Amino acid sequence: MTATAASNARYVDRSLAEYSDDDRQLTGEAVAFDARPATFVLRGAGLAIDVLAGYALLLGLLLALSAAGSVLDQSATAAIQVTIIVVVFLLVPTLVETLSHGRSLGKLAIGARIVRDDGGAEQLRHAFVRSLAGVIEVYLTFGGIAAITGLLSPRSRRLGDLLAGTYSQLQRMPPTPPAPRPLPEHLAAWATVADVAALPPRLSRRIAEFLRHAQTLVPDARLRVATDLAREAAPFVAPLPNTDAETFLVAVAALRRDREYAALIGQERRLASVQGALSALPPGFPQR
């Protein structure tokens, strides 16, 4: 197997596997939800944009101060310079993230925002702690501490995030998944007599993920994963069709989808047929 195929195979094995509890977040009510943290590269790009914007603001204010330096003495100029530095590197990031609910110029560019560990919106105290730590880990160490902690922390969190209890969460919606593949025409006769039992939930999800991403895989990885999944699904199907592994998975997924949809429609019709009896009062029951 080539290096590219091996890389794709490892990706498929991870994407098809069921997510562990460590990949899920908990709200304050202990309700699990799926959230994608921003990667280290994206966080670095967003931080670089914010740093450049901060330096641009600092340069503009210092130029304005130098233009007004003729009417100020040396001590007043020094005090204003310190104030400008504090405002640009501490107060402005705090206010921007607080008023925008965790978004800054860099985070808007990468499609992310800062949220609490439980998924809630960032508040003033979180933004202040992050900005205060950012003075040390970003500006005084030229991003060294932020890079080290981002590489070592599970969700690419920098020191300010660890102290404030926040992380960067991706907000851009993923693209709409493609329509499910229909039943192959040459297996229509087989589908009329096939008995496809309900697949285990994990296996069903793995098959759906494979069919969704099959076009992106190299041929070797695609064939290997399809063969493994077809081997796992075969005990739930009788009789087995005479076709290749991937087409077999397409047929099984389509047949289960159609039959489950038909079962749901039948259930709705049965409930609708007895809705009158369920909502009616028993005979002789007084009207109140």
C-alpha cells in the first residue's frame, strides 16, 4: 500500500469509528453535544491576524501622539504611551471579545469564536483573563508560550484559555452532505426477496460514513474498507447478492433506509387512524 493510501486508510478508520466520550462536550446541565474545536493551524492564523491588527492600531495611535508631541511635555508623553499600550493590548481585546461574544477580527477570518468549556458564551471575566495572559504568552514571548500550550493541550488551547476555562469553537457550518446513493438497478430483483436485518447502530454509522466519503479515498483504501464493512454486514443479509463489496454496502444501506422509512410512514398512519379515539372522551363522561 502506498503512503497516500495508508494515510487515507488511517483517516477512514478514525472517521468511521464511533467517537469517544473525550470528543464530546458537556453543557452545564451535563448534556452532551458535538462541537468542533479550531485546529492549531487555524488558531495560529487567527491569532496572527489579531496581533497584526493590534500592532496596526498601536502604530496609528503612536503616530497620532507624535503629531501632538509638540504641545505635550516628556512626562505626559511617556504616560500616554503607557496608557496606549495598556489600551491596545489589554482593554481593546477584552472589549472586542466581550461585545462580540467571543469573536475578533482573526476569529471571524477563520470562522471560529471563543466559548466556555460548557459551550456557553464568553463573558467579561473570561475575555479579561485571556487578554491578560495574552500579554505574556503572545506579546512578551513572541507567541512561544501560546504555541507550546496549543500543541500540548487537547483542543489547541493556549494558556489564557486554560486559565479562563474557554476554547476556540468552529462556527462555520459544514457543507450539505450529498444525497444518499439509491439502490443499484441490477439488484432490484434481489431486493424484492432479500431479508436485511437491522444492523448494529455502530456498524450502520460506519457504513454511512464510508459511503459518504468513498469518493475521496484512494482505490486501495476504498477497496479495503469496503471489504471489511461488507464482511461485517454479511451475517445480517440473506441471500447475499453476487456483486462487489461497495455495491453490496450501497444496496444494504438503501434497502434498510427504504424499509425503515416505510415503517415510519405506516406507524404514522396507524396513529392517525386512532387519533379520534385517543382524543375523544369515554362514553358517558360528563362534558366540563
